[in-house]
Amino acid sequence: MDSLTLFFTGALVAVGIYWFLCVLGPAERKGKRAVDLSGGSISAEKVQDNYKQYWSFFRRPKEIETAEKVPDFVDTFYNLVTDIYEWGWGQSFHFSPSIPGKSHKDATRLHEEMAVDLIQVKPGQKILDVGCGVGGPMRAIASHSRANVVGITINEYQVNRARLHNKKAGLDALCEVVCGNFLQMPFDDNSFDGAYSIEATCHAPKLEEVYAEIYRVLKPGSMYVSYEWVTTEKFKAEDDEHVEVIQGIERGDALPGLRAYVDIAETAKKVGFEIVKEKDLASPPAEPWWTRLKMGRLAYWRNHIVVQILSAVGVAPKGTVDVHEMLFKTADYLTRGGETGIFSPMHMILCRKPESPEESS
Ligand SMILES: C=C(CC[C@@H](C)[C@H]1CC[C@H]2C3=CC[C@H]4[C@H](C)[C@@H](O)CC[C@]4(C)[C@H]3CC[C@]12C)C(C)C
Ligand SMILES: C[S@@+](CC[C@H](N)C(=O)[O-])C[C@H]1O[C@@H](n2cnc3c(N)ncnc32)[C@H](O)[C@@H]1O
């Protein structure tokens, strides 16, 4: 082979690798680049160990005895997955029903805007985003409602990502992000005009504890909406396949046991809320939320190869391959949960804190 042929072959291979890693890499266009995958706040050499610790804690979700340890392991989980989520999904870490003729991006935004429309807040009012991730919903909601949004997440890496995104979007005047535990929030009683949580309170070992905290910080008369992860009426505990699917979802999503849909309103009432509306947003005529997951399968294979290459050459931390493989399997369990109808990630509950405590009794 003469030197000119060698040069062009080399250039072609280099362009091919660049295209595979950097162009094909981000499944979601605005996500992270594959070459920037990290273990969040965990140093690169500790990612693999942290993954092993996470896995042994959440392997048997129903048997988690020490509920106090859950927030720490949820924090570890988000250190491990945040970059992969941003890279392969985008800045909103939740599902939404598909909308014919609309992109995933638009369907996601509409699902988020619905939350803030339900709690009826006015521009300038202060609302709380319970478990805010890297702030995809927060930015959509602030732009749509012009309310001031305060987000809380247990994961410091997400706080930094969210602040960076807020600034880039020119929304840092409307959006504030706090690092903290939603089971003990650093906010005054009766200080918010509204609150919402999108696919986040499922991480609480006891739903009652997080609902009680939200109730405490809301002003009397104000509203709270939540999109909850639940098992539906189709779930049968005696069906081995159902149990396998639900357990697969729990262990791959850091969940200390999924709740039955009937428990949600019961818990909200128990802490003092009145129920304004309750609806499974996944039920027909809504289009399936899991089609996006299913359609991505080919991209996940490609991502898997990308992660393996980056990990082998030392660009991505060791352990990233394990984390990616876990998510890969989780995507399958989630799809099966959706297709069988035994699981919903969007059981919506809209509640109001009564004007006076007597009103609720
Ligand atoms: C609410 C939660 C998270 C919900 C979803 C945002 C995530 C659940 C499963 C995740 C993913 C699964 C497969 C990944 C794929 C293998 C990878 O190549 C690219 C990223 C995934 C698509 C990833 C993206 C986010 C999810 C869909 C829980 C945690 C309560
Ligand atoms: C699946 S993500 C959803 C994020 C965001 N709502 C969205 O839709 O993009 C769940 C979020 O809940 C947060 N979370 C889980 N347990 C928490 C806790 N105990 N205190 C505060 N945040 C918590 C996680 O850090 C993460 O940001």
C-alpha cells in the first residue's frame, strides 16, 4: 500500500470512529457526548465499586431492611446514571405518552406543562419541584408559567448540571436548585404556592414521609400534583412473570419497592391533603409511553459498543459498561411492564392543602 492510500485509509478510519462516537453517540441530540460520560461525583476509579455496592443493596428491593440508607444509595445511583440518561434520553428523566405527529421532545414538554397547569399557579409565584433531576421539567415549567421554580435533588452532581443548564437556557433568574433530601427539606412551613413531583417520589421508602414534608411546606389552599410510579390493577402478585418484571424495574431504577396505585390517594389523605383529581395518564386513549424505549433498542446496542470502546481505552470509567448493561436490561423490564399494563409511571394525583386544618376533617 503506498503512503497516499495509507493516509486516506487512516483518515477514513479516524472519521469513522469520530462519527461512531461523537455523531452517532448521542441518541438524544441535545444530550451529553459519549466521550464525556462520567460517574457523576464519584471519582473514576471508584465507579465500579460503587456500582457493585448499589447492586448488592437494590438486588432484593422488597427485602431492604434499613430504609435510612435508601437516600444514600439513590444518590449513588444518580451519580452512576445521570450522564448516561442525559446522553441517551435528554434532560427530562421521565416518560410521557406518545403523541401522534409530535416529537418525543414536544410530548415530553406537554406532559410537563400539564403538571403546572393542574396546580394553577400565577406568574411570579414560588413553586417546588420535588426531585428535580437535571432540571428538564423545571425549565419547561418556568418558561410556560413564568413562576419561580425551586428544585430539590439529593444528588450534588445533578445540582451542578441543572444550574449549568439553567444558565445556558437564560432561566437562572426563574430557576433555583437546592441539594437536599426531600424527606427533610430545608424550607420553611407554608412557604410555597404550589408543588409538583415527576417520577421522583417513587424513590422514597415511605411515601407518607415525603407527602408529609410537601404538605408542610405548602401554603394553605395551594396545590400539589405528582406523577407516580405504580403497579396497576392488572398486577397479580401470584403471577411469577409479573413479579419478575416489577422486580426488574425496582432493582434497575433504585426503587425500594413499587407501590400499588390504590395506596397513593390513601397516603395523600393520611397526611392531610384533599384529593382534587386522580387519573392514570397511561391508560387509553393515551398512546403508549414505552414506544420510545422500544424504538431505541438499536441505538442501545450501538451505545453499548460505544461504552465498551470508551471504557477499554480509559475515556469512560471502568464500571460504565456494567451500569449501561443494567439500564439496557431495565429498559426491557419497563417495556414489558408497559405492554402487559401491570405498571404505570404516570399515575397522576392532584391534591390541595386545605385552607384550615378543620376543613380536612
Ligand atoms: C423515573 C426514572 C427514570 C425513567 C427514565 C428516564 C429512565 C429509565 C430507564 C432509562 C434508560 C434505559 C436504557 C438506556 C440505554 C441502554 C442507553 O443506551 C441510553 C439511556 C437509556 C435509554 C436510559 C435513559 C433513561 C431511562 C429511560 C426512575 C429512575 C425512577
Ligand atoms: C427519575 S429522576 C426525575 C427527575 C425529574 N423530576 C425529571 O423528571 O427530570 C428522580 C429524581 O428524584 C431525586 N430524588 C430521589 N430521592 C430523593 C431524595 N430522598 N431527596 C431528594 N431528591 C431525591 C433524584 O435525585 C432525581 O433527581
